[in-house]
Amino acid sequence: MFTDMVHVSGFYRRKRQNHVTNCYAKHQCPNCPSIFVWKCTLRRHLRNECGREPRFKCPYCDYRGKWKANITRHIKRVHKNCYNYVVVTN
Ligand SMILES: [Zn+2]
Ligand SMILES: [Zn+2]
């Protein structure tokens, strides 16, 4: 009885993984050529990125990015020893 239950839960877990694999890279943005692995990423893209100018800007040069993390990474890499902050434009 116990063994059967373990088998069943293992089966369901495997089935769910297959489902995720089948959805791999299938979410294409309806407005641009971007393709997303996860539906939630596509939703985020539509809400924050698609058709918009990048909002975040490096304070030391013209580098722009759609995500704050892109700028902080850029500053760490390019403007070493500079104070790491992000300019938000709109
Ligand atoms: Zn798009
Ligand atoms: Zn910069």
C-alpha cells in the first residue's frame, strides 16, 4: 500500500516535468520577435519591456538597460570603483 502511494506521487511528479519541458521556448511575444521559455516571463515582458524604451541608465555613460540589475552589473564591470547607483528615466 505504502509502496503504491510512493509510485503514484513519483508518476505525477514526472508527468509535471514533462509538461514543463513541452512548453519550453514556446511563448512568443505577440508584438515583437521575443520568445520566452516561461509564460510568466512573457507577461513580465509585455508589462515592463515590450515597445518601451529602457528605463534604467548608467550615470557614468550612455549605457541603458531594461532592468536595474543590468546597470549595476555594467557599473561593476565597466566603472570599477565607482559608486554603484542607477539613474531611472521615464
Ligand atoms: Zn514583445
Ligand atoms: Zn556606464
